[in-house]
Amino acid sequence: MRPHELDPCLIVDGQVAFAVRQEVAVLVFAVERWDMETADTLFRESTALCRPAPHSLITHLAAEPGAHVRKRLSELQRELEATQFFDQRRVAVITDSVATRGAITAWRWLTGSQMQGFPARDLSRASEWVCGERSEPGAVAAAFRQCSGLLEDVS
């Protein structure tokens, strides 16, 4: 059962642009201050709009979540995955921070998770990696650009 397609929209009080293309959720975060309620709202609103997608292409334009919120996001993700039938989940993170990409690489090596960081200039490569054989990379990259544009329009 494939996730529904969802055109780019704003959720979490306009702080997150969200879209789904085939099996990839696209999330562009402009959250200034992450807290537990923001994490809970993100999962509640995104799952209300669309059946969860097994893979994600994400970026943070503002603050990244701190350790306690990352822990909560991981808990919410595990709860979601317990009710879904996902193969190996892939997460592509767009960031120009070399330190963040390095931390993602270390996490991947330590946990065996399918998470990879890409600089913004490599959006096409990130889309191809996260899609694998399951989704159309061009449609995912276009949704990412549309989501980014939604947040530019409200700032």
C-alpha cells in the first residue's frame, strides 16, 4: 500500500512545509525553537494529512532540535513504524554544515541506519539516493523546491 500523494502545504503553525511524492515525505523545517509540543504536533498533523511515507528528504532552515527533542522525535518515529510496514527506511538530510553531515555519517556507521547528509547543491543526488528504485527523484526534488518556496513566501 503506497502513501497518498500530498501537494506541498504548511503545517505546525506554518513552521514546516510538507509534501509526499510516492514513497518519500519531504519536510522543510523553519522551526525557530523546538520543544516537545512541536515534535508531537509535527507527527499528529502530518499523519492526519497523509498515510506515512517510508522515506524522507529533510532540511532545517532555522534551529535544529536539541537532544531531548531528537529523542522524542525518535520515539514518535518508532511508534509510527510499529504500525506501518516499512522496508529499510531512508532519510536524506540536506545541510551545508560539514559537522552535521559528519555526525550523520557517524550515526549511520554506528547504527546501520540508512541516513545520509548532502549539501544543498546536491539536491538531485540526495533525491536519487532517497528514492532508490521506488520513487521518481525529479518529482521529489521539485516538491522539495516547492516546500522551500512556501516558507520563503511566509517569511
